[in-house]
Amino acid sequence: MQQSVVPELAHTHTRPIHWLATATALAGVVALSSVLQPGSATAAQPGPGAKSVPAATAPPDPARVTFPIDCGPVKVLVQKKASGDLDGDGSPETVAVVRCDAGIGTPPNGVYVITQGGSGAKKPRVVATLVDPKDRLSVTDFAVRDGAVTATLLGYSSADVPSCCPDVKEQAKWQWKNGTFIRSTPSGARNA
């Protein structure tokens, strides 16, 4: 017969006292856990002095806006739109690139900043014109990022250039500063 290298330990044999001790310890843990419970959760409105995070606001919908562009018998077409917080107030604005829905030619674009129009469900409204259709510009590569509006503007060097074929290309960037949108040329931009 082989003898084990590990000596027999006295506590490896179960006896009724061991079962009684385990049952008593388990009963104590259950009883203690029922006494030490966290308080119940309640939902309450913050008090008048409490600061809260404002609820997320949906950006204004350009389909609900009357744009300051005269299209005669054809409708206004929103070609592009992008939203972001341009003035730092925590609510998004929408910037829309619009033109008349003409069947032929290259109608000029207008670029407009839209805000929700105050608290409640008021109709969105145009608060700034970044590009006026009277300037005869077309807008490409349009974006709203980091509180700024950027676009590539295609225009004409003279009135003799046909409207189908813009011959001037420039980069533009608008940012909200001191209560107005300031236009600049983005760094690294080159005019054609």
C-alpha cells in the first residue's frame, strides 16, 4: 500500500457541526443583506437652484422655412443641408444650400442659416444669408464642422461668361463672431 505524501487533515472530514456552522453563516449573510439595502430610487424634478443638462434639440427643418429667394413660378429646391451648433448656445442651427428648381441652366445658389425660432414649436426661420443668389454663385463641397460653415464657391470673372460655365473657384469659411457671421478663406485654400 502506498502512503500519501500529504498528511491527513482533520478538517477534511465533514461532521454535523460543520454543516451547522455553514448553515448558520449563510443564514446570517441573507439576514444582513435584507437589512443593509440601498434606498429606493425616486424620480424628481431638480430644484430651482439645480443645474441640469438641456434636452437635445432637433435641428431646424429647412422644408418648413420660407427662403428669401424669388423663383417666380418654379419652386425652391433645397440641394444640401447640414446642422451644427454655430453660435455656441447649445442648440443646433441648420445651414441650407438652395436654388430655384429650374429645368435648364445653372441657377445660382443661396446659402442660409436657419434657427428654430425660440422656445416651443415655433416655425424655423432664416437668421443669416451667407451667399445671396444675386451674387450668381454655385456652391459645392459644402460642410458644417466645428462651429464653422465651409464651401467651395463657383462664380464668374465677368458678365460675359456664360452661366453654364463658371470660371472662378474660391474657398469660403464662415464663423459666428461678435454677433455676426464672418467670412474668411480657410487655411490651405487656393483660388483657381
